[in-house]
Amino acid sequence: MHGPASPAWLLVALCAATGAYCLLRMRSGVEDQRRAAGGEAVMGFGMAAMAVPAAVFTPPAWAWAGGAVVFGAAGLRGLWAARAGRRHLHHLVEAGAMVYMAAVM
């Protein structure tokens, strides 16, 4: 993330808070909601990691390939869940965007 540090840290905090909220949603009694919240938590924490300013922490080059693999697996899981209903297609789109961002980084 380029530019001033304060907006970058606000983005990190927002994404991490979203991931934490999704972890709390995983305590739901409905299995479908738990699975959806788990995927969204992975995406939230992944976005938080990508938004950390490079001046603070620059991950090794292999970390981005690892992220692409993790989010690719999340995309396959989203594709598998989408066969039950179209309401899960957004997970596939989110995972594709994260794979693209990890590849670009």
C-alpha cells in the first residue's frame, strides 16, 4: 500500500476487525453460516496482511505465492459450495480477486 501510513493502518484495522467479526459469526448454530463466515474471515485477515505498509514489514517473495495457493484453495471451496446455490458465488469472486492481488504483489 503506497501513500500516507495512517490510511494504510486504518485499512489494516478495518480488515482485521472484519476478520475477527467473521470468526465470532462462526459460533452460529447454522452450519452453512459457519462455513460462509470462515471463508470471509480468511479473506478479511488476508486483506489485512496485504495492507500492512511495506515500510513496516516486507514479506519474503515466497509469501505471495503461498497466499495465491491459499486463496486459490478458498476459491475451489467457493466453487464447490456454489453448486448448492448461487448465494455462494461471491466467495468465488472474492477468492479470485485475492489470488490476483497476491500474484500482482
